[in-house]
Amino acid sequence: MARAAPAFAALGDRTRLRLVARLAAEGPLSITRLTAGTDVTRQAVSKHLRVLAGAGLARSVPQGRERLWQLRPEPLDEVRRSLDLISRRWDESLDRLKAALEGKGSVT
């Protein structure tokens, strides 16, 4: 789970989460496209993209005079595995609690 921590931290911001969702849905996009129709400045989007890149979630590739930003899915796979593990552990804890309350075991 420690490997997923930077991605969780980066995804904890609403703007960055929206950028990830757009990149996932639309594929590689320029900063111009990412800011179109929003109230977020190009500077702010650039800053958020650098945070996502630092967490390994996005990268930029040159395309002519622009740079396109694209999602890197591998860190998201690690996030999903971490959430699955947490979910399984939570379910196991609830099962132990239920068994204890029903007199079938102990809560540990």
C-alpha cells in the first residue's frame, strides 16, 4: 500500500481528480484543452499536472509545439489493489464482529 500513497495524495484534490477523469475519458490532451470550459487557469492546471506527474499518474509528451498530457494507468492499478485490500480487511473485520455478536467466536 505504501507505493500507492503518492497517488492517493495527488488524487485527494478535486481539480486533480477531475483532470484524471478527463484524461481517462478523452485520452491525451493539451493544457489548452484541459482548461477550455472551466474556470481553472492554465497556470493552475499546469501546477496540478506537475503534481500528478510527480505521483506517476500523468506524463507529458511533445506533439508539435504543444505538449499533450496523458494518464499513466499503472499507479491507478496500485490504488485499486490497495482499496481492494482495505475492503477485504474491512469485510473480514465485520464478519468477525458478526460472529462474536452471534456467540460464534471472539472479536480479535
